[in-house]
Amino acid sequence: MIIENSGLIGLESDLAYLDEAMEKLGFFRGQWEYYRATYDLKLETGSEDYYLRINTRVKEGKLEKPDAILAIEAVYMGRASFPHGLDYETPIPQAQLNTATQRLHQLKEALSA
């Protein structure tokens, strides 16, 4: 599920601040390479795990440097599938959607300040 109205697309931050803001909200940097990074927030139900994922791309510098500037490119959510990956077609439970919306709002506030 693509989350289109997050207000985050295009926002930029340096890597050090973005890592700090994401960590405070429960996200972890799951995948990264020299020009992009993905931040994930794990949302659990009793039997399934869902992930809110935020993709970023380096606009200036190199990702391993704290002063690299990253821009948010996409925000989406999916159910964890075995052995790894996300299923974007499965409906997301309302409780997890509510939590995701709240965290996205908090992130937008942190990056807009």
C-alpha cells in the first residue's frame, strides 16, 4: 500500500538528523547503499507483522557521511512475508494504519522544524 498523503515526499534532511529522528519514532535503517536508504517501522499484531517503510535518496554527499543530504522519495506499508519481503496487496489492519499515520505526522513535524 502506497501512502500518498503523508506530506513527507520531497522533504530533505542530513543523515545524522534523519537517523536520530527516525530512531526516536521507532524506525530503523533496514537497507542502505551508497545512494539510498530505507527506514522501517515494525508494527505487530498477534499473528502478523507489518512494516511502514520510507525510502530516501541521497541528494548531496555520500550516505556513510553524517552530513549527506537525503530526500524522502516514497512511503508505503506492507505485511511481512516469508522468507523476507513485504506483501503490498494485503489489507492493513486499522490499528496499524492509525499507528503509521501518527508516526508519519510526528516525523513530518520533526523534519519541518
